[in-house]
Amino acid sequence: MTLEAENALLKAENTALREQVTALMDRVRELEARLAKDSHNSGKPPSSDRLARLARKTRSLRRRSGKKPGGQLGHRGETLRLVATAEADAVVEHRPATCAGCQRPLDVDVPVVLRERRQVLDLPPLHLRVTEHQALHVQCPDCQTVSVGAFPLAASSRAQYGPRLRALVVYLVEQQLVPYGRARDVLADLFGAHLALGTLVAWVQQGAATLAPVEVQLKAALGPAPVLHSDETGVRVAGQLAWAHVASTDRLTHYAVHAKRGREATDAVGILPSYTGVSVHDGWKPYQAHTACRHALCNIHHLRELTFLQEQYDQAWAKDLKHLLLEMKSATEQAHRRGAVRRPRRERDAFVARYEALLAAGLAANPPPVRRPHQRGRIKQSPARNLLERLWLGREQVLAFLDDFAIPFDNNQAERDLRMLKVQQKVSGCFRSDNGADAFSRIRGYLSTLTKQGAKLLAALETVFAGPLFYPSFA
């Protein structure tokens, strides 16, 4: 082999090795970045954080208030106060038997000069209260016809449990997320009521069936909402992966569990397809498929991604853009507190100009990837480039909160509404059936809506079984 041929062979081999090293370095950076992601710099939940992350000081995106922990100066507190004597269930008088000075007996006819009051607030004795209903058979003295009194609807069979106990079961299982087995133990320990698990399940299903018309009105009321929050999260149903979808406002909540995550699910739920307001979400592409409405993106997700790029890739523009978004948020909140409904055009354009300048700097620092010789398929872009393109192409949706103060900076409303559903999954593991998942969604949506409106949940659940059904406000 000639020297020239050997040299050409070595050059080709060197080029191939360089490409291989480049590909391996890219893979190493990708794996390191994946390991570095947790709840503070990505959409991963805090429960997924590793112990090393939990041991470090939390780097929250929230700004510190500078206040000391605990109650602040001027805070009224929640001191337990005396109720009026007339409202007390029992009054027990403690009268001295003899005079503390001369030991004279103090009979009941000795006048009382002062009453010092103390009260003990406690639970009454816990037991089931049995009400017996008797239908009387009365014979008419004239025609001798025997007439029979009518039993109330609550006494539909020979013996049954009443609406308060049924409401308590639904409250424990669906609101407090107590598993059926533990709810049964609670009822047995507190009231001596030994119930079968099937009975508890049947009561939950009965409650869900009764609330069907409420869900219909709830979905109809969400349609005209000017701003609608949407989100989804994975759940397990009968051993299979499914998705819980939420559509909510600050007064209304609707849940639905569907086998799919995307457009098929939102079409089946039936709220977003005809919605014409502002849909706030995290940028999941199927939400963008609904074109009858405007869209606004959750900027908390962007702040986490910018934190990740700042820490892992040392991107200076990411730090500056994160501070700019937080500055926009603070300025918008201050203007809103002053009663403004939108920002003056000059201030708004100044913010947008700074935003676009930082994105331009980021795009310059992260050029598009170059296709290597013999490389096939789609070229994978860096996380920084992907985020920059998304923030640039979707800047109207990212900065929607600047143009209309009714549009929030984030999608925290939907995320808060989904949070307790994740707790249910951690406690119970999964839903055992589609019926159980649907019942939970309907009842939980009803209870979440009532909670937002300040209604008493147990009293409302009692009407589910005793009637007339209590409806939340849909205005």
C-alpha cells in the first residue's frame, strides 16, 4: 500500500472516529441533562425528586416576602371563643357547699353574686341514631275501611341506613380520599356500623348517578367562561394507563377520565371543541387543535425550563429571560391592583422588545444543528433551540397576560385542581374499574366546585341522598 493510500485511509478513519465521538458526547450530555431534571427545573412532580435533591436547599421560583415565619403583626388569630349561654347544649353549675371564710353552709337560697363561665367543646357520644317509622292501620268507624299511613321515602325498605351516613361515606372516600376498607373501619370504630365494602361502593355509585344532571349543567356553564384552565395527568384504571382531564375556573371544576390523552379525549369530554374564550394550558399540542378559542401558555413551565438551561447549559440569556418574565408578572400584578385592565401600549411594547431581543440572543447562541455527512433522518435539536423556537413562534400566547389582565400568568388553577387526584392514586394505587373512575370524576368535580364557592360539603352530600339536590351556582 502506498503512503498516499495509507494516509487517505487514516484520514477517513479519523473522520469516522470524530463523528462517533461527537455522537457519544451528545448522548452523554443528553443523559446528564435527563438526570439533572427534577421538580424545580422541569415539569416533573416533587414526589419524583431523588433524596439528593431533597437534601439540597429548595430553589423555589417564588419570590421571598422577607417576613418572618409564623403569625404577622396585626393578625387576628383563631382563638377559641365562648358561645352564648343560651346556645350551650348543657349548663352545669358548680356551687360551693360551704363558705371559704367561716365554713357556713351555703344553701340554694344564698344569692349568687357572679357567674364565672368556662366551656368545653367536645363531640357527643358517637352512635347510630335509630328512628323507627310506623305506618298505622286505622279502621274507619263508619264504613269499616282500613286506611294505612304512608312511609317516607327515606324508609323505603324494612331497614336501611339514612342519608347522613351515606353522605359521610361519600365524603370520606371521594373528598378525603380514604380507601374503602379504611372507611369501613372508621365507621365500625366510631359508630359500630359494620358495613360491607359492596354497600359503600353502591352508595358512591348512587351519589354519582344522582349528580348526573349537575355535571351536565357544570359543563354548560364552563362553555361561556372568559378564561378556562385545562390540564391532564396519568392515572391507572383497572391496571391500564388512562388520563384524567380537568377543565376549571376559580368557581367551577369538571373532571373526566379517558383512555386517551389528546384530541380524542378532549372531543369526548365536549368542553373545548366549542369553547370560544381563552384556553390556558401547558402547550400540549392537542389543545392547540381547538381553533375556536384563543390560547395562553403557562409561564411557570417556561420558568422551569429556563432554570434548567441556565444551570445545565450555562445559558446567560435564559437567566435574563427568566428575570424578565418575573418582572412582567410583578408589574402586571401591581397594575391590576391599581384597577387597570391592560398595560399602556408603550410599556407593553417595551417589554415585548426586551423579550424578543433576549430570544434573538438565544437563537444566535444556539444555531440550528448541521447535518453531518451520511446522517439520515430528522436532525435532533438541542433543548435550548427547541425552547427558543417555541417561545418565538408562540410569543403571543406566552405574553397573553400582558395584553389582558384577566388572563393569568400561569396554569396553576388546573394544576391545583389535579393535585388531589394524584394523592388519590398514591393512596389507592388505581381505580378498580371505569365506573369507579367516572364516579370519582363526577363527585369530585361537584365537591371541588362547592369548595370554591364556600358551601358546606357534608350538608350538600346529604341532599344527594335525601333530596332536594343542592346545586352550586353556575353564574
